[in-house]
Amino acid sequence: MTDYSVKSGAFEWQRLEGFDHLSYNVLNVDRDAQIVDVMFRFDANQKIALHRHVALNHMLVLEGNHHLYDPSGNLKEVRPAGRYTISAPDDEPHFEGGGDADVIILFSIRGTDNVMYEFIDEKGDVALTFGMDEFEGLYLQQAA
């Protein structure tokens, strides 16, 4: 059993070059069950890159307020700490970010060993994909 404590700072946040306002810690990658469990921290009053979810996402907001924005940057939803949401894959891209404080969310991404997220450029085209292979690589880097 692995014990994680968010508030005591017992786990180390990682950053990805080119992904502003986002920190992560991959908790587990189960390729056979097609599940990735990852903690994301979005910076306060910032938005991460425009993207869409290509896989089923189970999300639990642990701290702060999770803000979701439409592609134009308009706020469309606020999920407070304690909110559990299940989101099906969606063709509509969005931005996400923290409210007045950083937000920490547990994501359980399920149902594919392929692409999980598509990042969208200014023209509306897919500029980058992220999936099981990438999460597994991050998980192995973290463990090293």
C-alpha cells in the first residue's frame, strides 16, 4: 500500500516542459485494466492548454476550485473541493485551471491504452496527443 498525503506535501510535484500552470504526480499506471491515476495541480487564476478528453475521466477535486472554460476562455463551470465528476470523452475542447487558489484534482483516466488527451493549437487542429505510453513514461521517470 502506498500512502499519499496532499496537505503534508508528502509527494513530489512534477512539471512538463511546455505545459504552463500544470503540475502532476502519476500515482499508478495499469495498462491491463486501461487505467491511469494521476494528481493534477492547476495554478491559481491560470488556464492550462486548450485540450479535449478522448477517454473517460473520473475526477475528484481535493483542494480549491476547479474552473472549466469554453474554447473562447469564458468560464462555464466551477467544481468545488469534494466534487466528484465522471466525464465521457468529448469532442468540444476546453481550458481548465484553478480559482483564487491552486486546485488539486485526482484524475482516474479509464478505458483506453491509446490516446487520452488531445491538445489543440490556435487553428483548432490537434497539435499533440497524450496517452498511456506518455503517462507510463512519466511514471517510470518519477520512480527513478
